Amino acid sequence: MNKTINNKDFFTTIKTSLNSGEHVSFFVKGTSMLPFFKDGKTEVFLTKKDQYKKRDVCLFQYNEIYVLHRLVKIKDKHQYIFQGDHTYQFEVIEKEKIIGYVYQYKDGDKVSRMSSLCIQLKTILYLGFKKMKFWLRKVIKGV
């Protein structure tokens, strides 16, 4: 039986579980993390950790919404810059707003660990291609 709850209650439960040391999972909503996470099809598994590093995918609170994006830069020990894999917008947040990070995900029957060399290489290549595509568009448009 499926049960629907509102976002506030959902994320309160997620935060409480993660803060208690539990692992949680849910299906992603949206397209900002394509091609890695697909709307309604990819299940992400999260936990907490003390230190986050570049390329971690984290769940965080940004203004009044909850976002699952990739950490692209740590500006200082408390300011973190995130971006969706399929977006060009950045979110700058304080470390305290990070709720947890994705340690693995499941798409269909395939489970992928974020720490695997294969996934890390795919991520580096995809993000490099994305950056190159962004700069080529600027050059072509003459911006």
C-alpha cells in the first residue's frame, strides 16, 4: 500500500532518521540530476557524515525547499556551493543546512555505489563535458 504525505512531514521524517544515525532511501523527484538520477525511477540511499567532499550528492535545505544536488565547491569550511548535474544554477548554503549525502543509488535492478571508481569516472567525465558545452555555447553566441 502506498501512502502519500506532504513534503514538510516527509523531510522532517528524513532529517529525524538521518540525525538518529539511520540510513534512508526515497525515489527522486525532478530532472535536475539527469542523467544519473531519473524522476520517479531512481531510488537514492542517504546517510550522514562529518565531512563532505567535492562531487558528493547531498540533500540540503535551500531557502524553504529541499534539494538533492552535487557539491561543486567548498568556499570555506562552512560555505558549500551546489549545482544540479542537469542545471547551470548554483545554490550557496551553510554546512548546517546539509541533511545527508547519497552513498548509493538504484535504477531498476542496478545498484551503484557513489564511491565506485566507475561512477566517479563517469561523474568526472560528464561534468567536464558539461563545462566544455557551457563554454562552447558562450563562444558560439559571442557572449
